[in-house]
Amino acid sequence: MKTESSNRRGRLLNWSGCAVLLTGFFWTACATVHAQDASKPQKAVTPADGAAVGDQDQPVALPAAATPQDRERQAWKLLTDGTTDAKHPQTRIQALAALGMLRAPRSEKMIVDAMADPDLDVRTAAALAAGLTKDRNLTTPLRNLLDDKEPQVAFTAAMTLWKMNDKSGEDILMAVVDGERGASANLINGTKHKINKELHDPAAMARLGAMQGATMLLGPFGFGITAFEFIRQSGGDLARVSAIEQVSQEKTEPIHKELLAALGDKDLTVRAAAAKALVDYPDKPTSLAIYALLADPKLPVRLTAAAAYLRTTGTPGPVAAVAAKSTAGAKH
């Protein structure tokens, strides 16, 4: 006969598997959020938010004769300025999405600093960025977020830690699994975390579920409903972005050339996705082609390109070992 502990773990594993399926059901989840939460005020994507994510940006001039050191400094400056933009939380979120592509002390510090941001969405993005890096050095700061006053942040930190094989937030996930049964934190052996009542609210959890689905789906454009709204309002082609993410897993020269061509696409979402997909090609022509996007008129493209440029010129990322092996195959 199974113990209560094994039953709990079984339910949790089943629930975690369901979370992965949220990618396929993203559109349904979004509709659920709007249907269940229509009575509550929603955070709209305002003109100011649009400007922050690049809708009204202007082209940026690049130095006429930049050295490799100049280009590296410019890329880091873009990311630093993005994460410290006090006026625009969405810009900080966008920069954090780009930082998730890196795994270096400098990017690590920026992600940790963002975990103390006053904006709950920025703290959420910092937790997600930490997970994207797969950097074990970030597990301790993530554990600190488990007691965040906002359930969205605590839940995201718990999910991120779980995906990094760290069970520190198991009690929070169990509270979600138990749902309306209202599991108390005291029922979880050795728990240290607060269990916010919103973690038992179906509408609140639908919103978090949609965010998790969007996080997995929307790659270089931040996270959640805000990112979805940005892509929709900008006319971005989500199908093409998804296709780029899939084909880029094959490191062949025809695909390499196709991704390079996509850097000049008229769709900003395609340009950004292509830049991200090229991080596994550390050759000079590729890095220079990506560097040119640091002058792109759209901020999401510039931020993604800054991180991608650093990756192609030596800054490690979450899959550096795999990238080195895969790049060898691109020469055949």
C-alpha cells in the first residue's frame, strides 16, 4: 500500500507533466484567463508599454570602426541599460529574456539584482531567466523568491527550481496540486514557505498556467500574456517563430544560411528568433551578421541580438557543451 508521501509525489509528477502540455493548449489557456477573470481589471499593453518594447523605436547608429572589444562593450551595455530601465518594466523583462541565453558572472548578477525588483512581473521574469540559464549558482537566490509576497513569483520560482531538480518549493507546488482541498503548509513535512490563498483560486491559477505555457512558447519575447499581446499587436508571425525554434535544432549548413537570411526579415519577431537560433555558430561572419542587429529599430531585436552576439564570440550559455558538439556537424 502506498504511503501518503508517495501519493503526494505521484500527484505532483502527474501535475508537472500536465504543465508541459500547456504549450500545446496555450490559446485555450489564454481564453480561459479572459473568461474566468473578466470581472477583474487586467493590465493592458499601453502605448507606453509598446514604446518600451520597441513599437516606436528609432534605428541606432553603430560605431564606424568598432573593435571586437568595442562590440562586446556595446552588447553588454544594451543588456545592462535594459535591466536597469527604471521607467519601463517591460524593457527590463525583455532584457531578462535575453540574459537567459547567457551563463556568465556578469549576467548572473543582473538576474539576481532583478529578483529584488519592485515590479512583480520583473521578479517573475528574473526567476524564469535563472531557469533558462540552467545555472546552479542561481538556485539560492531562487529559493529566496519562494517566500515572495506575490503568489505568481513564488509559484514561478518553485516551478523553475523543480525543473532544475531542486525540490525546495515542493510545498508550494503541492498546495497547487491539492487545489480546493486547501492543503495547509503544515501538512508538508519541514515546510518553510507561506502558502498564499491565491494558489487555490482557479482564476488565478488559470492565469499562472497560461503564463507558464507562454513562457515555453514565446522564446525571445519575454513571458506570459504581455509577450503574447506584443507579438499580436506588432503583427508578428508566431508560426514562423516556432518553426525557427524547431529547425534550428538541426545544425546543417542549409539551415545556417536560412537563419542568416532571416536576420533581414521584415518581421521583428522572426529577426529576433533567428538571432537567438544562431548562437551555436561561433564563426566571425555569423557573429558580425548578428552584431548588425544591434542597430535594429526594434528593442526586442537589439536585446536578443546583444546576447546572441556575446554567445557567438565566446560568452558561455546554458547549452555551451552541446553547442560545441553541434557546431561541428554544421561543417558537413
